Amino acid sequence: MTAAAARRRRDWRVAAALSLLPGAGQVYNGQLGKARYYFSWSLGCLGADVLFFLGGSALGRQWIADGRLILSMLFGMVAILVFMGLLIYGLFIWGSAVVDATTAAREITETGEASPKLRYFHL
């Protein structure tokens, strides 16, 4: 291992712990582009999920109060599917940020640099 590689050692446990905030593990590894990707997609999906839930529940309550029960029930079923899709995808990206940060930290420790490819969570 060269002196530059020794200076750049990264602990995969630290990268995993920092990834509790999506993208922070990538910042620790010096991969700012990946950090922006994971942070923006996680925050975008989960933030949109919260906004969709709040707006959709207010709209549904209004439709129920106006007597549009069938429309509110149909909207509710679609809203549940959209909510679950955004939630699952947001959590998938968040988990992928942890996987990517830990794998990159191990690569940096072994070879001195990490692969630029994105890694995703697999079951």
C-alpha cells in the first residue's frame, strides 16, 4: 500500500453510521457527486411522500365533507399506492446509500480509491 493510500484509509463502520443521513457516508469517502445523488433522491422521495400524504388527506376530508364519497374512496386507494411506492423507493435509495458508502470505504482502504459506479441495495 502506498503512502497516499494509507492516508486515505476509510473505516466502513464510520461510513455506514454517517449514512444515517443519506449521502453523508459518500462525503466521508470524498465522493461528492454520489452524495448529492443519494441525498437528493432520498429527500425528494420521502419529502414528496410527506407532502402527498398531508395534501391528499386534506383533499380527501374535503371531498367526504362535500358528499363525494366514491371519488374520495377512489382517490384514497390511488393515494395509498402512490404513498407506498414513494416510501419504498425512498427507503431503497437510503439503504443503497449505506451499501455504497460501506463498499466504497472498503475499496478505498484496499486500493486507495473507490469505483465511481453506483451500488444499490439487494435483498
